[in-house]
Amino acid sequence: MMTSVVRGYGSYVESQLLGLGQNTVVVMGTSEYTLTRNDLDYIRGLPEVDVAEPFYLTQAYIQTKEGRKQVYVYAIDYDILNKAIGNLKLEKGEYPSLTDVTSAVIGHFVAFSESTGAKLFDIGDAITILMPQVKSGGKVTFTRATVRVSGIFEEYGGAMFVSPDTGIFLPEKSGKSILHMNSWSGIFIIVKDPMLVDSLVKKLRSTYAGKVDIIAFQQIAKVVSSITGAIDFIAFSTSLSAFAVAVAGTAATMITSVIERTREIGVLKALGFTDSQVMWMIIAEAILMSLIGGLIGVTLGLGGAFVMASRGLSISSGVSKLVIKAPPKITPELISYTMGITIIVGIIGGLIPAYRAAKIPPAVALRYE
Amino acid sequence: MLRDDIILKAVNLKKAYRVGDVVTWGLRGVNLEVRRGEFISIMGPSGSGKTTLLNMIGILDKPTKGDIIIDGVRVSKLSSKEMAKLRNRKIGFVFQQFNLISRLTVYENIELPLVARGMKRHLRRRMVVDALKMAAGDLTWLKKKPNQLSGGQQQRVAIARALVNNPAIILADEPTGALDRSSAKAVLQTFVNVNKHGQTVIVVTHDPEVANCSNRILIIRDGIIVKEEEPCWDKCIINTVK
């Protein structure tokens, strides 16, 4: 169960990160550094860079039939969005022109209810976006902006940086004019070759010396891969302990069974069963017992894995919260591996009791009360 | 060399049991020759060595000294596997407490010696049915569990299990000890019938009415066969119980 859930999350996170493009890097401005045209020109001038475009990003709320809903509003060049996020397709409508600053493409779960699937917004509908702003003294006020739905994305699934399903995507120019943001949130960079990502990141880190956040999805994927690998190893180590307990349990059960059936074993020997036939009979029983236990365990494990996975993995950072709902990675190999271990448990656990049963002299076994 | 008509021979059989430093002799030198087709009873008081002797000649236990020859095969030369094979092919056991396996059906109990022999399933059916008929059993019992049968019926199933492999020798240890007289008579009638078909029967018993059904009665005392008596057929339980 643990292995399938860990592997499920691991492969989900990796696929999402790599889905954003192995050659995608994002430079994010911080409270101490504001990205400007100079930064954009500098980045565009680097030999590793194919395309670099600035974007605006803010968290906001919209009013729907189901009440207030949290969304992410992006003002970004649609071309770079499509380059960065593979498989992002329009379900309906079209991309607005670059100058049409009040038209937006909305994510699937902005247009439809996540719980009921009911339509909330359609092409041509107006959406009022409420953007919170913290004033001095901690007072929060909302800035309003109204946009028209020009297109709706197909459902994409969770993503680590961009949330297409809960996003509202405006042309880049809307950042200033509609969202009233004074500076870019970040710069999206497409690197010429995934092999050049490390070199570019090194250069950017050297230039900005920690003043900006640099997100390289390829590198995150590597880190995630190594973390899930480590968790997988921990799960494997834990399963080794469970293996030892299972072997001891099987052995104890079979020893008890052999003791209780000593007389029966004597009868079998009197009827002509050989020591090896008796031994294999006990081992076969131990394997059968382990297999039944294994089948029950796998069934409960599968149920548990799906329950755990359905609750999702919640990642919070400040006010942002991302819930990853990845299906557990249950493969025929994993089930075969589990059942294989189960058979080994049966064999090892049954070996000593079986040997003991095989070596009982028949006359002694028949006298056993 | 054994004469062809000798199915079983015990030569100076001794069996010692050691508890700590104390050695107790169960058998003190038993010599015995059993001809093919004989029906022998072994009688004696409790602790005289009757069951020990039966275990030796049934290859369930190894003698401390001496040897057993079964149908020309010297048992002391055999490996554990060969002993099991000899038991399976040449000997059928009937126990006082039936020793049927309670979780198996009557059919499955009877076919056990054939399973041990490695016989294919489709060949076993006919042999199981024939053995149960020979043991005067009812074919409706085949699907039942032993605990659904009476003691007498269970013993007939146990006899069928002993007969199913058509062994040369049937060894029975107090086969009527747990039965009423009517059931005991039925069991003895089965042994007599089996013996008439040429199988050698050796019965250990306390009951003179059982011993009188045989051809020869051996009296054992303190681990030695002390005398041989002539049975009296009129006093056999088959004749005394109406």
C-alpha cells in the first residue's frame, strides 16, 4: 500500500513537473527584487535561452452560483504558456488577441463546478475578479476587474507551478491595465535544450545571488525523484521488518499446527507417505496460508491506497495550498512482487515445522495424545 | 533364503527404551515366522510388548537389535523412503481409535494410501469403492465426514483404507477395543473374509473371542513369545454374538 502510494505521488509529481517542460525555468521576483525590462533583456541575451516572456500572477476570488471561489489569475503570453505546458488544449472558444486585454481563457474548474460538474461560466460570460490587497494596518481591500470569457481549457489536472484548471489566463498586457500590478511576478524561460538547464540556472544564481527565486522543473523533478526513491527505500526497509514478523508468525502457526496434528502425521506415515511428501504437504499448507493472508492484505492494501490517495497530498506555503490527488501506482509487477514475497514467507515460515513433521518417527507420532 | 510361503519373519527382535539412565526392554528377542494367508492373533497382558511387536513388523519403529524380513525384503537395509514405500505397498494398518482424519471425507480418507503411492485421481475412484465394499461399508458414506458415522462404521472405513492398496499383510492393533460386540463381530467377519481372499492378517487383542477367530494365537509376556495356542472357532465372536 505504502509503496504504491509513494510511487503514485512520485510519478505524478515527476510527470507534472516534466509536463511543464524539461526545458522550462521560471525566475520569480521577490519582495527585495523587482524584475524589470533590463532583467528580461539580460535573460533573453543568454545563449541558452530560446524564449523568455514576463508574466503577472495573483491570487484572487470570483463570485459563482456556488459562492466565492479562489482562483489564480495569470497575465501571460499564450505562446509561451503552450510551450511550457504540454497537452494544454482549448475545450471551447479561442485565445483572445494580444491586445484584447479584457478577454480571458479560463480553466476547466472555473467554468465548471468541481463537485457537481455544473456549468458556471460559458463563452461570452463576464467574470468579476476580486483581488485582495493588504493596506497599511493589515486591512484587506479588494480591487475589482471584470473580464469576458473567450475560451475554456480542457481539464488538465494538478500542476506544481501553474494551475490550469483553476486559473484565469489574460494576455500579458492585462497585468498592468486590468490587474493593476506594477511589476512582473516573474519571467518564463524556455531553454534551447534540456541539457542546458543546469548551466543556465548556475548563471542566473550567480548573477542574482539569491535575490530572485529560480525554479527549474527538471531539477525539482530530480529532487522529487530522489526523495520518492528514499521514501521507497524506507518503505522497503519497513517491509523487511514486516517480512520477518510474517515469517515468524507463519512458523509459529505451522509449528502449532504440526504439534496439534502429530498423530495425523503418524497416520499418514503409517499409510506410506514419505518424509518428503509430509514435508511438502506442510510447506504447501504454509504457502496456502500465506497466500490467503497475502490476498487479504493486498485487497485491504489496495483499498487503503485508494483511500489515502483520494484524500490527496496537501502542500501549503503561506496562503497558497496545493492538493495533489495522484492515483496509487499499482502495477502487475508490484502485485506479483507482493505475492512472490508472500510465497517466500510461506516457504521460509513452513520450512522448520515441515522438517520437524517429516522427522517424527511414525510410532512416536501415533502414540501422541 | 526365506521359503516362498513366508511373508514375514522376525529374527531375534529386541527393543530397548531408554529414559535417562534407565533402560527398559519392550521386546527381549522375538522370533516369528508368518506364512502367507495366515490369520494370527497376538495376545498378552498390558505392557507385554504386543503393540511394540506390531510396530516393529509394521516398520513404524526400528528394533534395537534383530531384523525383520517382509516378503523377502530385509528391512534393516532400507532407507526411510524405501521403508515408507514398503509400508505403502505391503502393509495395511487398522488402529483401535480408527485414526481417520476428521476434516477429510470418507472417500478422501480411504484414498490416502493411493495418494501416497502417486496414483492418478481417475484410477483411485474404482479402488476406493471396491475397498469400501470389501470392508462391508456403505457407498453412501463416501461423501460424509468420519464424525457423521458410528464407531463400527468408522472402523469399517479404516479397514477399507487398509485394504485399498491390496496389501499382503493387514496389521490391526486392538481393532475392536472401542467397539460394541455387534460392531466387533462385523469387523472380525471382514477380517475373516479378507483372509479367505489370501491376505495375511495379524491382530493384537485382549479379547479371547477375537483371538479365537484366527488360525494361530501367540501369547506374549515380558517382551517374549512364551507360547502358541490353538484357537477355538466355536468361541470366535462371529459365532458367539447372534
